[in-house]
Amino acid sequence: MRFIVTKIIYQKRYLILGWFIGVLGFTILMMYFFPVFKNGELSNSLKGLPPSIEKIIGNKASWTTIGGYISDQLFALRVPMFIIILSIFLFNSFIAGDEKKGLTETQLTLTNGRTRLLIDKVVAIVIIVSFVMSAVLIGIILGDKIIHYHYALNTILIICTNCLLLCLDFGLVAFLAGCLFGRSGIAIGLASVYAFGSYLLSSMVGSVSYLRIPEKLSLFHYYQNNTVFIAKDIIVLSVFALVCLIIGILAFNFRDIKTNS
């Protein structure tokens, strides 16, 4: 396993560094603006916004405390959006993408079977995405020092973990589609549509009451971007990831591998 994992990480070293620096810089920049939003007049102009819009930009109350600002302005949409894109890209690149390039058969000679190859790739992707997510944690800590505020480290860790799990779940949709069909277009399309549809449902459910039942199909329904820890939501996200992983591995093991596309 070590060879495949380290090889993938080495191959993507510049991408990893670029994403880490980008996410770190974005997080510090967002933290730097907190005093401006808290003490400025902008928050007063946002009164009375519909719930669907507040889901995106937050409400006035979320700008008065550092915890509310981090929860709504960073973790409600912006950080998940970046990490979901990265997660979908990586899972597609190393599953359907490698098969499209004809690399999968070669890679199989370096491992003990298809299952081992997939697990190696998943481990490498989880390490990469977790490393990039750590940039958010570091950015918040550095941002706190710059603006002279403090937010509990254990709380940040909990929110980051929840966000990481959500983002990996959407990536595993691309993994599942890639294992089932072996086509990049289908993998990216299904994962992207599900991610966008999930967020759309969750953002509209406050305004449209009849969406409450279908909204439970959205992964954002189980995502906690605040200090509240709900174990059953974490279990749902974890089970979703496990189901995608198991079905994907089974499908990949019984499907003919394409050498070109």
C-alpha cells in the first residue's frame, strides 16, 4: 500500500501545495474581515433577507460573534465548496481518469488485486483532502491572532472534521460512479449534480415547507457547521461513505476494465 499511496501524493505534490496555500490565504483573508463586518454598517443593510439568501451569506446575528462568523461565513458554504471540488476532482482523476488513460491495468500489477488498488487510492485521497482541510484550521488560528480574537481549538476541530466528512462523501459519489461506469464525464457529472442539488434543497427548505421530506436526501441536511454535535448526523455521513466505498469496490471487481476511451 505504501508505494501506491506515496506515489499518488508525490505526483500531486504541486497541486496539494497550491490548494493548501490558496485555502490558507482565503481563510486568513476571511478572518481579517471579521472586525469590519462586525463594526460596520453592512450588516444593517441585510435585515429581512429570505432564509435561502441567509443560508449563503449569513444573517446579521452571525456577524456579531467570532464563532457565528466562522460558522456561517466560512463553513456554511465557502470552505465546503472548495473542498468538495477538490474531493470530486481527485476521486474522479484516480478512478475513472486513470482507467480512461489506460493506467489501471498497469497499476494492478503493483498491488494484490483490484480491491487493494482502490483502497490504496482512497487512502491517498483522504490524506490529501485532510491536509488541505488542515489549511482552514491553521488559517483560523493565524487569523485569530491577527485580529486579536480567540475561538476554541476543539470547536474548530469538530467543525473541520464534519466538513471533511461531508466533502469526502461527495467525492465518494464520483468514486462510486467511476467504479460503476469507468467514465470521467459520468463520475464528475453525477457527483457535481448531487452536490449542487443537495445544497439547493437545503438552502430552500426554510422557505418552501414541502421540501422538508426530500431535503433529507441532501447530505447538507446532516452537515453541522456549528458547535452542536449530533451523533446520528455523523453516523449518517459515515454510513453513506461506507456504502459508496463498498458498492464501488464490488462493482469495480466485477466489471471489465477499459484500457482506453
